[in-house]
Amino acid sequence: MMLRASSDATGSATDIHDVIADDTDDPVSSALTSLVDAALKHGDLVSARRTVLEVLGPEALVTACSVIGNFEKMNRMADGTGLGLSDDQMAGLADIRSELGFDAFIVE
């Protein structure tokens, strides 16, 4: 799965609902989704890490955990500084924000 900008750049199809869907038959997607959910929702992280290790191997586990940690770090830094999105960024994300109901949380 790709992020929106990388999908646009490569001409690949994407569906934002794939990011939040729990109904995948793909063991790789399922393992990674479980790891992210466990890390961000304080779930069974031991089991989720074990599953990623079994399905993808140790290198992928380290990479996945590093990506999760980096996103958390960047979000906390942005939140802590009060960093907002530019008008261009907000406009570019309008469809996704609306579809996922994020506009309800915007404080002007």
C-alpha cells in the first residue's frame, strides 16, 4: 500500500479505506496492521511483534518498529510546537479529511 502522494506520483490506484480496514486476507498486511494497532492503542505488543517476526522476519520487524517510532516522534514534535498545515496542504487533503470525518476536529 502507498500513501496518497506516492500513489499519485506513480499513477497507482489507492483506497484510503485500506489503511483502516481490518478485513484483509494478506498475512503481511494483517501482521503490520496488528503491530501498529498494538503500538498505538497499547494492545498486545509482544504478540504483535512475534507475528511480524514470524511472517516477515527480524529485519522487517526492526524496520516496522523504526517507522512507527519515527512517526510518533515527528507527530509529538509537531504537536508540541503547535505546527499546523499550510493552506496548500489543507486544500490537498480536503477530500480525505472530509471522507474520514477529520474536519470535525479542526480548530480555527
